[in-house]
Amino acid sequence: MKGMDFAPGFRDNGRMSEIPPDMLAETTDSAASDSADLRMVAIILAAGQSSRMGDGPEKQFRRLNGRSVTAHAVSAFCEHPAVTQIIIVCAAERAADLTASLGDLADDPRLKITGGGVRRQDSVLAGLKAADPSAATLVAIHDAARPVLPRAVIDRLLTAMHDGAAAALPVMPVVDTLKAISGTAVDGTAVDGTVDRSGLAVAQTPQVFHLADILSLHQAHDTDTEITDDIQLIEASGRPVITVQGDRRLMKLTTAEDFDILETLIRTAEGSDQMIPDIRVGNGFDVHRFSDGPGPARIGGIDVPSAHSLAAHSDGDVGLHALCDAIFGALGDGDIGTHFPPSDDRWKNADSADFLTFAVQRVAARGAIIQHLDLTLICETPKIGPHRAAMQQRIASLAGLSPERVGVKATTSEKLGFTGRGEGIAAQATATLVFRSLADGGTHGK
Ligand code: MG
């Protein structure tokens, strides 16, 4: 994923990110940059041997909705603009399998795969040593077995680091009552008592550190003591570790049952991401000749000074007729003649504004909204330019739109054809509608 976007407006499911873009700005001044530079290396631990998943491949290679567990975790970091490097630590003999399991993500130039050790802390140290400290000052250490990593969690962690934390981790409150039991087996064990859960939280990953800091702490650590969680090292140093709100979806894939839950979660989330906005564009065209009678001519909903009026069963508003047909076209709902037949005396000398109002009501009835209307008038006479703004206002008002969602343009046909000879006026129009209702027979609800 080249060309990281540091511009304002990067989004998380339509919400603005919590990280202001200036916090991602490039800084070179080392003292000042420690808090301001939020560029980050991501280390993903995928070296584990799963023991509670039953038969089949290790959990980091299992597929969730067509993508490996590790690939899901990798993609969350690939999509974040603060991430400069992604290091996956796996068993050295499985590096080729791991690369294959990543699919297209393996082509990301930020990606690096390195061999891990026997214990978690050995793998973390291998990952930290593989990190490029010239590209980032922070590091996120994450377990591949947490494949659903919402962007908002990464943003909250970066905010905590920006605010001066020595390390930050996502936590969840303990919602269940905690019991002390006398053995390790869940079934058939005696309860010793109830544990006070106030002041307790469940730790998740990724956990974020200053890269140089956690590297030196790991290197200095007594290698015989097992570390299950890197935050412990910062805690021991007495500096501030700050928690941020975790996310239930960030659950750790441990049992076959967890796998089913995450499969459903990912399928639902990816299904909604793939929803395509239901935008429909219609076009309309109309012509009216000039009558022998005097002006004005009704065009675009207003009376325009003209030698002659337009000949028609209705008021002959060629512009509004083209707009109506554009809307009917986008609705797949016949044309202006279907709804207002010239043979019907009810529409004799009708105000075409009523036709447009009717078309707009048809849009609303279908659960759609008009995003934009665009009209082009083609004539030698009368001059449209002086009346363009009034037409735009009138059409916007009839359609319930702001004027900037209405275009009115005029052109001549260079004296060619019936418009060039001044025999009449032609109009063409475009309507852009967005459907948001399942009731319309659309495929989704956006
Ligand atoms: Mg007409």
C-alpha cells in the first residue's frame, strides 16, 4: 500500500478519525518529536502453536471469511496512515506459508516477515530488532490471534501516546462476576469465593510503546523470567502506562467457538463495507416550437421576455419537461407523457411547476433523494443568461434542493438546425438520485 494518505479526512467507517492530521506530520527534531511524531511500526506475533483449536492448521493460518487470521490483523495496520512498517514474527520454517496466506497484502512494501523464538518474549525481541527506528518512534505489538482490530482503537492508542504515555494498551471492563476456584479445570471445581472485580480490567493488544524504550527493556530483561505481556516491563520501570477503551470485537481467537463468532462478525462487517451506494442517473430531452402568439416564454419555471411564447398543450416549459423526464428516467417510471398525457384536458395550459412537483413526490415515495439536477437549454433566442440565476432558484425551490445542487446552462446551436433558425427551443437534463430504501427493490439499505 504505497502513497499513505496524511491528508485531512481519513475515515473510519464514515466517522472522522480521532487523530488530527498534524499529529501525523513528519518531524525530524528528536527531542520535540517524541510526542508529536506518531509514526509507528507494527509487530504482529504469529509464531504461536494453537492448542485449543482442535485439529487443522495453527489458528494464525486458518481462514476467516476467505482471508487468513493473520491477514486480517495485517490489513488493519496496512490501512492506517501512521504505520510505516509491518513486521510479522512467525516460526522461521513457516515463513513461506505465512507469505502465501497473506494474499495481496504480501505485496505491501512495508511488510517484513521475520523468524521468532520459542517464547513470546523471544518473538517480540526478534520483531523489535527487525524494526527500522529511522522511520518511526513508536511500535505497536499485536497478537495475530486478534484478527478484528478496529481503526478507532489504534487512533485511541496513538492519542494516549501523544498525550505523554510511556505505553498504552486497550482494556475492557470485567463484566462478569469473578470466582476464585480451587483447581484449574472449569468443570467440577469447588468455588473458593468471589473476587472483587472493581479495579480490574482485561488487557487486549495492540500495546503501543516508544520503540527505543521497549527494545532496551527487552534486551535488559532477565531472560529466564517469562513475560506474557510487554506492558509489564514498563510497569516495572514505574512510568505511566495509560489504558484506552478496547473493543469487544478485538477478542482473542482461542477456541473453535471463538472462531465461529469471529467468522460471523467479519462476514457481517465486510458485507456492509461492500455495499455500493445505489445512485441512479436519468436523462431527459424536450423540444417546443415557438407559437405565433406573443411572449413571454415560460422556461425553467419563470417567464422569460420573448417575442413569442412556446406552443404546447401545457405552458410549454421545455426546461421543466426535460427535468421531469430525467427524474422519471432515474426512477424507471415512464415519462412525462405517461403521467400527463397531452390528450387529457386536465393538463391544458397546466403550470409545468406542478409536473416537476409531482416528479419530486414520486422520488420521495420511492425512498430516494435527488442529489443534483442539471439542465441545458439550446436556443438562439431568447437570451437565457440574464435569467439563469432565477431559473436555478426556482428549480431548486420546486425540487427542495439548495441552489448549488441545480445546474442551468445555455447554448446556441451555431445557427444550425431548428434551434439555430429560431423556430423553437430544445432542452436536455440530467437527474442524479440516490436510493436508500430496501422497499424500492434495491439490494441494500444505504
Ligand atoms: Mg414538452
